[in-house]
Amino acid sequence: MTKPAASNPSQTASFIALLPLFVFLTLFIGAGVYFQSQGVDYAFYQLPSVIAILPAIILALLLSKQKLNTAIETFIEGIGHSNIIAMCLIYLLAGAFASVAKATGGVDATVALGLSLIPSDLLLPGFFVIAAFIATAMGTSMGTIAAVAPVALGVADQAQIDYALMAGAVMSGALFGDNLSIISDTTIAATRTQGCEMKDKFRENLVFAIPASLITLVAFGLAGDGQAAIAPQQIEFIKVIPYLTILFLAVAGLNVFVVLTLGIILAGVTGMAAADYNTIQFGNDIYTGFTNMQEIFILSMLVGGLAALMQQQGGLTFVNNQVENLISRFSKSKGDASPRAAELGMAGIVAITNTCVANNTVSIVVTGEIAKDLAKKHGVNPKRAASVLDIFACIVQGLIPHGAQALLIASVFTISPITAVLNAWYCMILAVVAVTIVIFRKRTV
């Protein structure tokens, strides 16, 4: 496929070309703030993002200096870019795997295995680890919270652990895994927009995630003073095998399409071997997984088309220029200060965007092209750029009370979303660790 004409880097910078993006953000955020003021649950998800973006696309077409048919062609080429299509196909496969693995008891088996391994005096760090493993394997923080939070609530009652602390431990682990997972939609978006391999981004992420997670474990270990005798769990290890398999194959470097396809098949076969599960259910669960990815699938395509129009009109060039000015201001030399400043610029752009849209995947898709241009110009490795985008989107997602993760876990534990994010210690610790590493880590030419 030829690259869309919209990607021409020589476009004149134009602030006006960014107006469609502001329209999208205003509609999405405005609706969320309104519904939140009305006390509606999941306020920022009442207006679907795929609907909020439609007026923005219409405005972008109207602002285009191209003929209408040519502008529409630019939009369609943006939708059909190979990165966008590959991203969407991976979304479908990831959704199918998560759906089949959950239906066949994989999530329950993994929780049971984790509970059987937790010492009674380390419940908070234990639930952080359980949530982290499940989220890394499933690729979804929301699915992890939905599966683990009710169990954690019961244990918190038994052990008389503060609800806010337990909620923070589960939420922290879920976001750790979502950020690190090779089948997470944030990882898919980050690697596809930056043009790097998932295994490389995974290994790069470990540089940030390992120290942050160790500090978090210690913090939750010191904070937790409750104990409870956890009832013996019936462990079906065979149902955990699909998760372990895809983690091993992905880290080994196997193509992600092959990894996910094998994971789906293995989860289905495991279900048929260990339970009353048949091929018709298997097919229906795969389809359910596809439909679960419908919103992010459609939104990624529409964002790709909108980005192509904004880029053709000079909007992304304008943003690039502004970031470049900041980089020049803070870079005292042409040495490795420039890539450091570029990485901080990427972090700032994705963090601000995620604060607005309350969706870490969307923020990565929206800012991906800008980050890629910055990385090329300032010598930032693609895997590093992908890692920075994903990490700072994860950080913000865990610290905004209007994010889906905070809203979900707050509803389970009957606490406020603000209380939930104040106890998501991993995100706070990761922010400090990530900024420190970006600033002080040595770079090789």
C-alpha cells in the first residue's frame, strides 16, 4: 500500500488544522463533565467516542483546501494505512483470546492459583501481583479489575484491610499489566504507530516497570497490616496454560498474529478438555471477543482518517514545531540532551491528551504520528518512543478520577474515584521512576 498523501512532511504549519481535534475533545470531555455533574455512572463513557469524533471529521473535510472528493480520498487513505489495519486486526485477535480464555475459566483459575500462593501477611502486595499477572496475560486492565476486585473486596473484609488500599493495590497491578502486556491495546497502538516489534517494546518497558513495581510491592507490604485465612482454592492449572504460553511465545519473538491465534486455539482446546465446552460455544466466544473490540476498532480507523486530514492541512506540523521549540529551549547542547527532551516532549503530549480523553489507547493513537516524527528527528529508538508513549499514558490513566478503571473499582469497593486514584501508588511511583530514567539514563550512539 502506498503511503497517504497526507503524510507529506513538507506541509505548512497551521493551527486552524487542529480545530477538528479540539472539537472532538470538547464534545467528548464536555459530555463527560455534564453527565458527571448529573451523577451519572461512567459519565465519560455516556457519549461514545466514535460518535463524538464524527463532527470533527466533517469539520476537517470542510477545512480542507483540497476538492471534496480528494479530501475524502485522503481520509480513506488514512483509515486504510497499513499500520491502522494491522492494529485493528490485532485488536480483534486480542479480544477473541480474552473472551475465550475467560469463558473457559482461565481467569478464575489464575485468580485461584494466585490466592493459593499469597501469604496471609502479604495480602496487599499479593493482590498487586495477581492483578499484574492477569492483566499482563489478558491485555486488559478493565477485565482484570472486573475479575479480581470482587475477590479482593471479600478478602479485605475478612482481613479488615482498608478498602482504599486494597482497591489501590488491584488497580495498580491491573495498570502494570495493561502497560506491559504484548496483547494490550495500548501496546498494539504504541508499537504500530512507532514501527517497532512488540518484544522489543516489552523489554524496553521492563527497564521502567521492574524498579517501579518492586518499590510498589514494598510500599504495599509496609502499608498492609491485616491478615486473613484464605480458604483452600481448587486449582486447575491446565486453564492457566494458555496465558503462560502466549507470554512465553511473545517474549520469544514470535509474530503477534501467530501468538494470538495459537492462544485462541489453545484456550478453546483447554476448555473442551477440562469442561463442558464445545465448538459452537468456542465460535460464539470468538465473535463476542470481536464485538468487545468494536469501539476501539472503529475509533482507531476514524482517528487514522482524521489524522491524515490534519496532517495534510499542516496541523501535525504545527504541533511538531511547538514541541521542537520547547526541545530547543531545554536542550543546552546537541548531545544526548536532545533525545531526552524529545522523550519528555512525547510524554507531555500523550499525558495531556490522555487527561482530556480519559482513554490511554486513544491518546496513543492520536499522538502516535507526532511522537514518531520527533523520534526520527532526535534519534530516539522506535522501541523507546513506543515505551514512553505507553508508560505515560498508563500513568495518567491511573491518576484521573474520570478514567474507566477508577470508576469501575470505585463502584466495586463503594469508595470515590478520587480515593481510588490516590491509592494507585504504582502509577505515582512509575511517574517518578520514568522521568528519572529518561533524564539520567545513558544513551549509546
